Amino acid sequence: MKAWKHVKTAGMGLLMTSLVAACSAPAAPQGGESGSNQNKDGKTVITWLQWWKSDVGEGPLNELKQAFEAKNPDIVVDIQDMPFAQVHDKLVTLNASGNVPDVLTISSPWVAEFAIAGISEPLDNYFKAMPEEFQKNAQGPLWTPWQGKRYSIGFFTGNVALFYNKKKLEEAGVKPPTTWDEFLKASVALSDPGKNKYAITGNIGAEPPSTVTYEVWPLILQAGGKLIENNRAAFNSDAGVKALEYYKSLIKTRKVATPGELSAGEKEKRANFSSENTAFMLEGPWGISIQKKANPNLEFGIVPLPVDVAAGTIAGGTSVGIAAKSKNKEAAWKFVSFLAGPEAQVMWAKSTNNFPHNKKALQDPFIQGDPMLKVFADQFAINPVNPDLQMPQSNEMRKMFINEVQNFLTDKKTARQALDDAAKAWNDIFSRYN
């Protein structure tokens, strides 16, 4: 579901065009804005730009629209669709012209960037006016502040878990691993490079820069490390070194990963698993429907990520927010809060297999009764982090990190040197905003 696929961040020239909006964006809910859009029936029309029509069809989107409009007969939702790869730059351009959609769909790496550029409206005061139950259930990994304010609220989320091919593990006499040591032993047992048999896909390509979410960041957390602390990089630690060395032992020393790891990405990873070229895959809940569609006969299971000294996974997903230049903020918030609520998120989960962000929705029998989805629900107990929401130039920072991991894998740098250099590059960016 493109939850971690990113487009290239727009140039700073485009963002500077939008910065003036940051000074004028209201900090509190506004009602009855002048220039509000109304149709011939006197209903307020709000626009929502998203990118899922090609993935899920019109049905699930129309289901949301109809449910909301039934509860809010004075509001009409105009759903606009655009390919994911075009949405980021389009929103930046529309914001500069003042013709931005009322409701924004925001991929995690855009949250801080859009806040800085004045594209997104701060939501804190809207949120505080909601009932206590709503506030409690809507908080989660995507309800993360940027410089003390929150600019988006989670629509769907997920985290990384371990997919495994049941047939391959059974034939090798291997049980689904729960620790690093077990994962290494299982991967060795399931691999035979001479026969083109591998446990995992080696994929740490920089385009798109989403691979690090699955491949390395969880390892740092599992080794007891942190990614970001006090608005500075924290991964250049002993735990970070341990994580990179473990990762290299899988790919280079034990050779349990497919060749071409420096250029492969999510597409190759998913294709290898669905065609049964690999036994394991690190993936989010969106991968369930992808695999079932790619190979209906594939028998696979899902377990939590293996642990080292700690459990650790990365949260991903997509959030929604209000455009700072919207003329329909009150109506837009009604729709945003509907999308953030349990009814809409259970509805979306059932029709798309995307994972709810709302805590009450996570307890729905549809989630808890599905053994695959329940793995991801249970992993939320370890409070998975989403570093993108704290990264002002997420795509660039991801690429910097990946490039240094590649330098380590190709023996150009030690693990410590690679992490120190990546941390310095990150901190140079952080220092511009903090």
C-alpha cells in the first residue's frame, strides 16, 4: 500500500515559496471561514486528495464518503485521486498558489517538511476540543509532534514483522525464529548460494529510500539502541555498530541474502518471496494482501521480529491533516476526525487490509481474530517508533544513512565510521531547525 514509498523531496526553492503560510496559519479551530465552498444546495464542499484509487478501487473510498456524509448531511466530500509519486510535489505547488485541497493525505516523511513549509494546519487545539475517549484512542506512533505541535493524525499504520514460507521452513526442519541467533541459524539452514537458494532478499537500495525501515533500523532498536534523541542522531552507538555488523554477517559473511543488495528494494523483496525464491521477508501488514494477490497458493505465516537484547520494530503508515490555507477548516476537521476514529478505520481495514491507527479499532474482532494481523497489533505493545516524523528532510536523511550502510557493506568504512558520518550529516540538518 505504498506506506513507505517516498517521492523525492521538493527543492528548497519550492518550500520557501510556501513558508509565508507558516506565519499566518491559525493555531485554533476556525469556523465559518470567508470564502467557504458551497454547492447549489448550500452544503459545504470539502476536497480530499489521496492516492489509493488505483490500489483499492472506488468502493472503499466511496464507503467512507457515504458514511461520513450520512452523519454530516451539511457537508459533501469531493474525493480527488492522483498517483502517489505525484502527490508530494503537487501539494507543494498547490500550496504556493493558495488552491490546496482542504484535507491532506500525508505520508510519514512529509509531516515535518509540510509543517515547516506552512502547508499543514496545527491540529492540537482541534484535538483538545474532542471527547477524552477520542483523544485516548487516536494517539499512537503517527501522533508525534514536530517542534511541539502536531500537524497530522493517523489514518492507518503498521509495523515491520517477519513473514516466512511455511513449506520451506517445514522441509528444512526449522521453526520460525524468535531471536537473532535463531534467525541466523535458520537463514543458514535455508540458504545454498550454489543452488540459488536464499533465506532473504538483500535489499538496501537508496531508491526509494524505504529499505532501511525494514533492514537496519529495527536491528538498532533490537540491539538496545536509539535512532533519534533530543533532536539529534543517536544511532552511532555501540548498539548501532552491533546491528550493522550483524546485518553484514547475514549478507556478506554467511551469504544468506540474494546478490545485488546495493540496488534491490521493496519490489524485488516482494517478488522473491511470492515466487518462493526466499524463505523470509521483512514486511508490514500491507504485504499480506500483496502476497495473496501475487501468489494465491503461497502458504506463509507471520511472527514478530526476532529480538536481541530488546524487541524493536519501526512503525509506518499514513496520516491525514488540514491544509493551512483551507477555507473550510471546521468542516475539514470533522472529516479528519472521522477518518481518525474507529468506525472509519475498521471499515478501511476490512476493505483494504490496511492496519488501523486508532487503539479502539485495533481491538475489533476483525483484527484480533486474524492471526496474521494480530501479530502486528501485539507488536504495538513495544511502542514502535516512527523516526520520519522527527526528520525535517526525511528522504535525504534516509539516503544519507543508506549510503553509509553501503559504504560499510563494501568495506569502504568500518561500522563506526559509517554511523558517525551518517550522524554528522543528520545533525547538520537537525541544527538548521533546532
